[in-house]
Amino acid sequence: MSALNKNNSAVKRIMQEAKELANDPCTDYSAAPLEDDIFEWHCTLRGPSGTEFEGGLYHFRIVLPAEYPFRPPSLMVLTPNGRFELNTKICISFTNYHEEEWQPAWGVRTAIIGLQGFFPLKGQAALGVGSIEYPVSERKRLAHLSREWVCPQCQRSNLECLPDPASDTSSAQPLDSAVPLPVSPPLDTTSSRHCESTPSHLHQPTTAHSAALDEPRLETPDTALSVSRVPEATIDKETVPATPASVPLGVPSDRPPHRSQRPPLLLDTAICVLLVLVLALLCRRVL
């Protein structure tokens, strides 16, 4: 690779795609250029799921032209599969058999994914150069054998080139081994009876409230203007003056008379005079 002209557009593109595939691996395929020829790639592809190729691993070659990416590549399958002939250039829409349909924006990854989509085709859609039609049972047998198939040039089996993805152990965990749910204690029948009936202390009023409820009301025209009673603990005695209605008639009050918090009038007058004098001195200095 050291002798390659890195200023060549094809070499630049191939090295860029090789780097992208190496940095972004996929569980469905693996691909890399040969060490002595970057225009020839060896790829291992996983058989599409839900078909007779499921579980199979297929090795194939991708040969890139010198004018790549302006001309399409050539594909040749190496692993026996029952769908494509071996070591024969395949005629599909993105190969050298249909250069008019090739687009320079496509690449090696496009060819790999496209080949995987052509595996399950049947009938007229499966016809073309390099296509063969084997029975489903034979294709399944070949898919089972393809996992241990060894490429004579790579000297590696397909399973070594593309290992099976690690299974999710958490999803395969049986239900019996799951974390047990907490078991609620048995219900007490006696406590359930108490729960059905409202506690007695919620129905029975306190002595203070019962006394207030039992207190007879005066039948006067002013009964419509009833005064709500508020507990004394919630009222600030210093801020709320005592009302005459709270003192029973005929009982002398021990509280001193409420004094007005308003300052005396003489003090207000003295403050006003001082302000006038200060303003007069200021005006005199200014003038």
C-alpha cells in the first residue's frame, strides 16, 4: 500500500470507505480490502433472516475498477449457497453489468447491502447471469455448512470473519429468576371493620366545641349577625383590640383602657416648624 498514489481519486475514495467500515462495524457484514491490493475486497455477509439463508455466512469478492467510484464494482460469491454461482460475476443492478444505473455516490457498503437483498428473490426477479435455483432444503443445508467454510486466500472461516452477535442475556432471563415482588401482609378482619367505620374521635366533637354547640342562642332580631368564634391562640391580643361584646355584662374588665398609638399634636407641630426653618435656611444660602 505504500506504493499507491494517494493523490489518485480512486485510491482516496477506497481508503476513506475502508476507514469508515473499520470504525463503524456492522453485525450483518464485514468487509476490508486486501493488504496487497486495495482494489479487491473480501466480504462476509450474513444470510437474511426469515429465509432459507438465515444463519448462513457467505464470503464473496468485490473488485473495484481503476475508475472507481465513477464505474461500478464486480461481485463474485465464493461460498456455496444455492443462490449464486461460485467465482462468477453476478448480474445485478449495481454491478458492472449495469453501468448506466450506477451512481458515484454509492460505494462498497451499498453493494454489500444490495447483495443481501437479492438473496431471497425468486422467480423472474431472481433470473440473471450468475443466478442458480436450488431447493429450499439444499439451501438450508448449505447455510449450515457455510459457517465453517474457510476462504483459501484469507485463511479464515466465515465465523471468524463475522462472529455471531452477543445475545441479550437480560431478555433471555426466565420469569422465575426475576426479582420477586414484595408480598403484602394478610389483611386483619378486625382492623378492616374499624376501617369501614369512621373513627369515633372524628365524629365526636371536643368538649369545647360541644359546649359551644350546646350553648343556647338568644332569640333576638340580631341573630342573623352571628359572630364566628376564633380560638384565642390564633389572635394576636396586642394587634386586635378587645371588643365590648367579649366582656360579659356586669363584670368589670381588668384590662387598662386602650391608648391611642397616634403621636401628640404638639410633636407634629414642632416637626413641621423645624422643616420650615430648614427649608428657609437652604433657600437663603442658595439665593
